[in-house]
Amino acid sequence: MTYMQPNILILGLGNFLLGDDGLGIRALELLQARYDLPETVDCVDGGVLGLELMAYVEGRTHLLVIDAVQTGQAPGTLVRLEGEEIPKGLSFKLSMHQVSFADIMALSTLRGTVPPRLVVWGVVPEKLESGVGLTPVVEAQLSHLLEKVAGELESWGITVSPSHHSGGLTVMEQMLRRCKIA
């Protein structure tokens, strides 16, 4: 029997200029700062790439998406979606012209290229409107969310260890310190 090395993508989604919609991007940044991940794991800031995400998603064995998730639950609720739950939780669009991740998954389904293992971790947003930064209720869930994402990766056989390189600082915080701004 041939063993196939997992081809894993962690995809952070959202728009950091729209409040809690930036959750996926912020969580991905913190994940990369706090943990050392093996080379078999790619991390992509999907932001609002739209159809360009197809190139990152196709050919993966495992896809873990981090995003603000609309489930009707209270803001700040941690959410894990899998299978048929995913399109419902990620179907909202902030613009008629925007391609949602649910659209990407629908297209991948038609093409037969959906990763066999697909999980979404997120938090129910409080505000999705113009403004930089997460609301306190969503920000308070970031550490718990990162623990859940790390646990998911470990359940996939991926070793996740605390980073000793950055002191837990995000990329932006490291840059600001080097420039003596922070």
C-alpha cells in the first residue's frame, strides 16, 4: 500500500476592513506566530481573493478554513462546520459582486476537486461593517479558536508545537518593533 503525504491548506478568509469579517485573517496571522507548523502545511491569507482561491484549494487532501461564520447563534460562539453544514455557515456575501467561499466550494464540487477532508472553524461575528479590528466578544475567542484549529490539525496527524522564534508576536507586531513604532 502506498502512503500519500497529506497536502494541507489552512485558509484564513475575510476582510479586515469590515470588523469581525477579518477574523479569519487575524486568526491565521496569530496561528503562524504562535505555532511552528510542518512544511506539509501551507497557510494562505485568502482575504477576499474570490475565484483565485480555486488555485489554492484544488489538489489538497485536507483544507481547514478559518472565517467569521453565520449560524444564527450568539455573537462570539465558536463554530466547527463540516460536510453539508459548510455552505449554510459561509454563504453570506457583503456585496452582490463578491464571490463567496460557498461559491468556490460549489464550483469545486462541480469540477470534482473538493478536498476529501474539509473543515471550517470560526466564530459568529457581532459586527460586519466598516471598521478595523474585531469586536471584544469575537477577540475574546481568538485563543480558544487557535486551540481548536491546532487540535484539528493534530487529529489529522500533524504535529503542532509552540513557536520559539517570534515570542508569540504577530508578523505585524514584529515589524513594528523592528521599526521601533510599538
